[in-house]
Amino acid sequence: MTALTRSAADVVVVGGGPAGAATAWALARAGVDVLVCERARFPRAKPCAEYLSPQASRLLAEMGALDAVERAGGAELVGMRVRAPNGVTFEGRFAASHGFRGFRDRGFALRRELLDAILLDCARAAGARVVEDARVASVLTDGAGRALGVRVHGRAGNGEGAGGATERDVAARFVVGADGLRSVVARRLALARAARWPCRIAFVTHYRGVEGIGDCGEMHVSREGYCGLADVGGGVTNVALVVPHALAAGARGDSTGFFERRLAADPALAPRFARAGRVSPVRVTGPFASHARRAWAPGAALVGDAADFWDPFTGEGIYAALRGGELLAPFLGEALRARTPRDADRVLAAYDRRRRREFAGKWRVERLVALAVAWPPLLNRVARAFRRRTHLADLFVGVTGDFVPPRELLRPCVLGQLLVSAR
């Protein structure tokens, strides 16, 4: 493992996905010695809706990744279309008359094996050390529970020896958990907390030749979950089926069969897949509704899905990961300059407060959406209201696009319009 020839770093980032890459890029650019430990070898597939909101483009541009992402051949999305359980459909556009503009007027969708490799290369170019095939098994702590580094398991032959398994302790002044839903860092530091509701599982794959795929992302909600469709470029469609955990138990080791049966049972979707062919395995992820009790511990911080991930319906994952890394890096820089461990702890606590202020409005919207999805009569009425008042649908889609402040959707007058229109 070439990047582990020095068994110490100022900051060890666990996970090389968007959250880890964004954090490492920002730290390395500021002159911090940062090491990224990624358990996979890139490029690697990742079950994900693969949607980047219009505002995510600002963060990609900051990292110098936007041109590479566009050259990679993804697809632009102008908005979202939602079908309620009763068949009522509404559509919202990112470019609308509500007065808010994103960094760009369109969202983007790109396969994760392409996107993640681009972002991690940006971190490398900024000066971050990156080691792949390196699984962080535990967080090293002192007697008081302060993080002091990580224990890494990996494969030699990555520049260091003639093959075989290796194990090494890497000392660090700070550890960043950017390692996703089941974060090792969050669990080892007793920060992880799973919510009981909504407890959903996603089955994700790709098809070629799906009929009727346009320039909007699609969400098809049934009484037992929902299915998202989005063009990801090259004639390929991302298909994500999300169902309650109890229903997913019916897969019984046959995730592909379960997925295909559910798709065939949807009278609106099944005809669109009649001539389509699946081009990737059905991958399973979840359960969701993971939320750390706080995003820091002495000597450590969480970012991205490791800190929280409620539900994939509003597509917040990649943007929140990139924005989270952008938020965290300056606080880590200040913590590195702190005179005492207690001062550093105060800085990390301030990061957690800042992060909560940043995402609190979106979290409220996500929970309202989760309630509507779980209660079909409510979603049917909301869909009817959005269909009648397209400016409200545009406002909702702007919130999911991360450029309309959530408070604009949650204003009493807006909620009142929704209630009146839903009758």
C-alpha cells in the first residue's frame, strides 16, 4: 500500500466516495496531510439513484470536476415527475418563475463508478494520499475514548510487497468517517443510531431501452413503496425500487427475481420495460433512516451518509455528501490549530451545529415526504394539489434541487395553498 508507507497523517478520511473525496480535496488544498482509506478498488459500482442536483454542480466546479463529469457522458435532467398511487402525475421544473436560480438550471445523472473515480482523482490532484483495497476495521482510541487513528486491513502488492494480507495502525490527529450508511467510524465511536421509521430497502440496477425516458427524473409511488427512473447517459436508465424492510424480506436471497416481479406487477411501468434489457446486477442497499446522535466525537467527525441518510426519495445523498465535505474541512483546519484537545472538541461541536443549521430545513421536508409516501391518501391529495398549482410543484422540485430554501415550501401560506388545492 504505497500511501501507507508513512503510518501517520494529520487527518485520516475513511471512505473515498463523494463525502470523503470532497473532504480530502478541501483539506489537501489547504496544505493538510490527509490520507484517504477506501475499502474498494476504483472504479467500483455503487447502488445509488446517481442523481446530482443543480446545486451539486457548484461543488463539482469548485473541485475542478465539473468538466470531467460532463465529458463522462451522463444525462442532464430538467426536473422531476411524480406519479401518486392513484395515478395522478405532477411535474416540477428546476428553471421556473419562483425567482430562485440554481448554479445551473439542470440537474445531472452519472454512473457512480465514473463519478466517484473523478472525484477521488481530484483529491489526489490536490495532494491527498489515497490507498484503495484498505478496509478500516477499527478506530484507535485512548483511555478516554479520543480517536487517535485507525487500524487498516488491506492487500499488499499495491506497491508494497509481494501479495498477501497486511495490517497496519495509522496514527492521526483526527479521523473522518465518510464511510456510508453502516459507518465503521460511527459504530466504533458509539455515534450511530438507526431510526425505526421509515425502514426501507432499495434494489438498484440499470436497464437499456426503457420506453418513454425523457429529460425528467421519475418517481412512481405505489401503496408498497416507490420506483425511481433516471437517464444516466448512453441510453441507460437507473432503476431504483424502494420498499419497506418487511416487504423486502420476501426477496429471500433472490433479489433479482424479487425486483423483476415487483416491476412486472406495476401496470404503468411494466409495458415500458417490455423491450428493455437489464445491463447491471440488482444491488441491494439499506435499511435507511440512519442518523448519528451527533456528527463528532473527541478526535473524530462524520460526514455524508455516515452522519445521516433519511430516505432516497428526494435525492439528497450526493449533494449532501459534497456540501458536507465543504462544511467540515474549515472546522478540521481550525481544530488542527487548536492549542488543547478541549479546544479542538469545541471546534468539532461547532461543526455539528453548523451542519444541523445547514440541513435542518431539508430534513423537515424529507420527513414530510416520507409521511406522504407511507400514507397513500395523503400523497394522492398532495399530487392533485401540485398538478393544479404547477408553481408549487416547481417550488418543491427546487427544494429537492438544493437551491430553493426549504422554508419557502414550509411557509404557512404555501401549505395553505396546498391544503385548499388538495380538496
